[in-house]
Amino acid sequence: MAGTLGGPRVLLRRLREVMAEPVSAQDRLDKIVVLIAANMVAEVCSIYLRRAGNVYELFATEGLNRSAVHRTRMKQGEGLVGLVGETAEPINLSDAPHHQRFSYRPETGEDPYRSFLGVPIVRAGCASHASARSPDPSSWPCLSWTPRPVR
């Protein structure tokens, strides 16, 4: 498959290997975003987990400021991440900053990125991420990545 490093089967195999490693949940999520970003040839890949109180928290990122991890939070219904969580549907935008639900987070360093692809990870759904876990058993992750910055 053009543009990917090994295609979806290789990505699924690598994700399965990461999920089987005896590492912490945080290390696992950190490895997952790196794998997905590389496979998608994306400059950014992030995982947000829904925490208690229906707050989405940035838990792992490849490409955004790592200091924003566990600091960046959005309430339910806030931002594009919240929209993906509400609808449980993928969202693909070429000009995310002009979407009515866009929520700018300066601490992430997201400034140069315009496009957005957000994909919900539902526990009983997407098999490649069904085992992703967070410390809060009521959480479920929301994956987002940005394919290319507009220059």
C-alpha cells in the first residue's frame, strides 16, 4: 500500500506485539502512537482517554508537545476530540481550525497543523485497539492524528 510502512497487516501485527509486551499502560500507549504515526506517515498521532466526569485527557502523543500529556483536557462535547467521542464516528477534516467545534490548545504545539482525522476506539469494536486500557476502568480512548501540516 503506497504511503504506508508495511500496510495495515503489518501495523496490526506490530500493535498486537506491543499489546503483549509486559510494560506499563503508559509505555504501551506511547509505543502505539509512534507505530500509528509511522504507518500512516503522519506527523502527529495522539490518544485521548475519556476520564471520570466525561473529560477527555491527552494520554499519549507523537508529534505534539509531550509536556501537554496529562495536562491537556477537554470536557465532553468540547473540541473535535469531544465530537468524535459523542458521535463514535470518524471525522476527517482538511481545515480543522475553521470547524465550529475546533478547540485550540496552545500547550500542544498544534499550530502548524490544519488537517485532522479522528477515529473513536470502542472497546467492543476496533479490534486493533480493543485492548488499550487506562487506569480508570470507565475510560475509552479516542485516537486522532494529523496527516500533514499546511505550509
